[in-house]
Amino acid sequence: MSKINVGIVGFGAIAKKVHMPNLMSLKNVKVKSIAELNAKKVTRFAKTQNISGLYEDYDEMYKKSDLDAVFICLPSFLHFHAVRSAIQHGIHVFCEKPMGLSSEDAFELVKMAQEEELVLAVGYNRRLAENYQRASKIVKSLKLGRILQVNAILVMSGPYVGWIPSSDWFFNDRYGVLYDLGSHLVDLTMYVLSDRITEVASIGSNTLQGLNIYDNIAAVFTTEKGTLGTLNSGWKIPQDYSAIEVHATAGSLFANPIDMEIRHGSFNSLERAAHHLRSARKNLRVQHNSEAYLREDKAFIDAVRGNTNPLVSGVDALRVLEVLDAIKGSLETGKRTKVTFHTLH
Amino acid sequence: MVKRSVVGIAKVEHPGSKLEIEKKLSNLLEQMEKRNLISMKPGSTVLVKPNICFVKGYETGATVDPFIAKCLIDWLLRKFSLKTVTIGEADATILNVDIAFKVLGWEDTFKRYPQVRLLNLTKDELVSLSLDGLYFQNLKMPKTYVESDYLISIGKLKTHVQTDITCILKNQFGAYPVKHKAKYHPYLDEVIHDVNKARLPDLCVVDGIIAMEGEGPVDGRPKPIGLLIVGNDAVATDHVCSRIMRVNPHKIKHLKLAAKRGLGSFDYDVFGEKIEDVRTTFVPFSAKLIRNKYIRRIPLLRKPITACYLLKRALENEQD
């Protein structure tokens, strides 16, 4: 079986620490070239890994490097042009989240990829955590009954505090945390619920003095199936925390990456004790946080080979951006805002 | 000629698919009709008794889905020239049927059906029956229940903390028009027998699309298994249901009692799916162990043994 030739666009932390090691571990993949504006910082790495193609301009790499697929690991505001150009060159694309900064851009990319019959995958890996996968399965299985309320939260330290000092670009955009964590949260919520958010009302705050950006955002929403919910995302929290609570007519589900609990009508102290014992036993096992990244990379390569679909598609990413547009609109106007959906054929 | 007891089983692959539910139920009813087990004279009156034991939606596994009653009634109205179809349920200790009809969507479902009316059996005129039963000598039952030409019971496939299962026979106890039904709980098996002796359903339909396991009939967990069961004999239908749920029918007191007293038969034919292919373990209610005859004799051991058992079960129990 011939190897898939892969290029990397943008060699920041996510490329170097996550995707590159994953791709190197896959036997059927050859990382052929890297496009990085600051090519000097890649030279040594490329030499040790026997990667011959180094470019400062991704368009040049697309033209000259004979690639099957490309990983877009640039700052969010550069995603759209890099993805569009790759599709125009007939290259399959894996794009780090979000897939651009507006649903209009995302819609264009999805249409282009469909027309060219190219794989377009997006890196919403948080939904791949085992407990969220289980939560989604349980909701789909109808074992919770009708979903009435949802609370979803994703908070972390944010750029500088917990990420890396070169992440200035996080502060370029007024909506700061919305595209960073809010996009993950919207994707996770719609994935777990198998439902679409249709209307939002949002508020935001700015605690980063001197910067005119939202670093904490809260939104209430309704969904197509009539569920009500809240979304909370924020920076400056010392410990990462992500969780989703689903409350339904036949039970409640509480899920986060390390724990999951279901409470039905008969929930009692013994069930609680059993749950704690089960969780303790599970938590003693080593957690592999990087597994989700490997799974998404593997699935993308499989999709490029034509075997499967990517775990998160461009269409999923478009749906997230539609909601983010509505949250943005609500933040600006202070009013409830309906989500505008794009129709795909 | 005595009709042979027959029970039909259908499996709905996607429990959320209304279209599939309608198709499978129609198919079961057609097959019953072909066997001459459903026939109604023109101008007949029909009473449908669904299990609405609590104000909890069908998706919780506690009550019958009004959509199933709708499919059944649509089929009946297509096939037979009926005068009226009454959907009747009686109040219970913690149930106001009038509210349940509204909240659970029964009113909405049938508001465009001129022949169909919803009836709180507790408010119906009563008819006194001389019964010579195991608990009641005389039994006052709703007039509509007694005098309708045809009685159809729609039960729910559920575990029950007291009677192990609640499918058809136990559903009929719900028609007894007394609100404070809890006072009969110490004699439930006998009372179930008597209510069924007063009148047995002519057709039994069990909604096992989203069934319930554990602490049924109200606080259990939904078990979406997509089963529809139809029979002409309440005892045979319950026998099939208990086998599907992997509950030993010979240990269900009210079922044994009903068979022994000739209310139905354990000898029946099954069509459609085979029981072996659709049977699945229903988690029993947690306090069942207390009823174990050995543990019951040692009161001091009841609580610790039950606690250990429950903890073990909860630890083993995969939540999804």
C-alpha cells in the first residue's frame, strides 16, 4: 500500500507536539513537507526527521510538494485562506478548529470540498473523550427519555497562563474565548445531544485590562428538539474543567473527561457509593489524553484512503460556526438571536 | 369452540421510528385478524384501557405511548364500522387521570377523532357485579368497562416492585375505579385476579418499545427494546412477556393464580419473532432480595445482605 504524502501548514505547538508525533507513528503516512513563516525554527527538526520540503509560503508547498493531504495548524484567523487554497490544489484537508471565523467562510469551504470530492476534517477532538462518546451513545439510545435541560461548561487558563507565550494571536480577535473554547463547547453540546442549537442569548465579560476582548462568555440556548441549555466558556481559570450535564424525563447524566454518572428515579445512597467506588477504580488507571488526537488523525488518513468518514467533518464545523455567529450577534445586540442555517445539497 | 391462545411478537429495529412502530403493529393486528382472533360487529363499542399509572411520559418507560393507541385505533376504524371507542383509565393514589390525559398528550392525539372519547373511569357510572372472588365478593366496576362490546388492554412491558411484572393482568387493576388503590396492595395478587375475573380483555397489546427495568412501575430505568406484543389471552400474553423479560413466570403469583383459576392459559402459540430471539434480562427491582424466603426469616441480616447485594449489582452494572 502506498504511503499518504502529508504536509503541515503552521508549525506551532499543536503541530509539533500533537499532530507531528501522531503522523510519524502511522506506518502508511509520510510527512513530506512543512510550510512555516518562520522557517528557521523548523530547519533542525526537519533535518532530524528527514523532511525535505520546507516552505515559507503554503501556496508554494501545495504547488510543488505533490501532497495527498495537509494539516492546517495555523492561528484561527488564517484557517480559511489556507484551507481554500489547499482544496483548490486538490488536496484533502485536516483543519484545526475552528474552520474559519464565520459560517459564510465555512459554507464556502464545505461546498468546495464537496464539489472536488475531497475530505475536509476538523479538529474538534474534545468530543472524542471516552465519556462524551458514551454520553452521546446514551442520549441516542433513548435511555434518558426526553432531554429537557443541558448545562455545558469549558474553562481553562487560556493563552499565556497555560498555553505558550507565542500565542499573541489569541488576543487579536475581539471574541477571544468564543473561537478558542466556545467552538469546542458548541460542538460537544450538539454532538452529545444529537441536536442543533437554534437560538441563543449571550453575555460576555472582559477581565483582561487594556484588551477589548471577551474572555468569559455565557449563553442560553434552545435546540431544534426543544431542549433548553446554557453554555459557559472562559479563560483565566487555573485548572482546566469541562463538563456536560443532561437532565431528561427519565434521568440525569453528568459527564466530564474523567468521570460519568447517570441518575435515574431510583438513585439512592448505595448507587452513589457504587459510583464513587467505580470512579476510583477507573481513575487509578493511566489516562491517555493524547489518544483523541491520534484517533482523529488516524480517521482522517483512513478517510483520505477512502475507507471511512472523518470523525468530525467540515459540515459539523459549519454547524458550530453558525451558532458562533449567532452568539456573536447576541453579544453585540444584547438580544436573543436565531441561528441562520446554510442549506447543503 | 374454545379459541386457542395466540401471542404475536414484533421487533421494531429503531424504537424512535414512529413509521416502523405503526407498520409493525398493523402487521401484528392483521395476522391476528387472519386467525379470526379479532372481529367486531358493526356499531360495536370499544373500550381501550391503556396503562397510565403516573404522570410520566412514555419515553420514561412508565406509561403507554399514545401513539401506539392511535395506531391501534386507526387500524380498528379502518377495519370495522365502530360506534365509539373510549379510552379509559381510572384515578390512582398518586394519579389524576384528567391531568394525565392532558399532560401526556392523549388529548392532543385524539382531538380530531369524533368517535374517540377519553374517560376517567373513576367518574363513570358504577355497575355492581356479583363475583365470588378471592378478595371481593361483590365488585363495583365502571359501566363502560363492563358493558363495552369489546375490551382492549394496552399494557406496558415493565418490572414491578410488588408483582414482579406489570403487563396486562396488572394493567386491568388500574381500571378499578377507586382512587386510593394503595390500600389493596397487601392483597394485590388476589385483587388483580378478581378484577380480571370481572372482565378479561378481548385483545391484549403490550407496549415494549421503551420498556422499564429496575424500580418499576414508576421509578425504573427506560429500556428501549422496541417490542410489540399482541395476544388474545391476558394470561398467555403475560406469560410471554415474563419470558421475554427473563422473569420466571412460575414465580409470578398473580399470573400463576390467574392460570390456575382458568382466566387464561400457559399453553399458547407464538407467531412473529421467537421469544428466544428477543428475550433480554430486565434488572429486577433492588428490594427483591428482601422477599427471598431464607433472608426473610433472619430479619437482622436483611439490611446488610441487601446492601451488599445492591452494591455488588451497582458495581457490576454498566450504566450504558
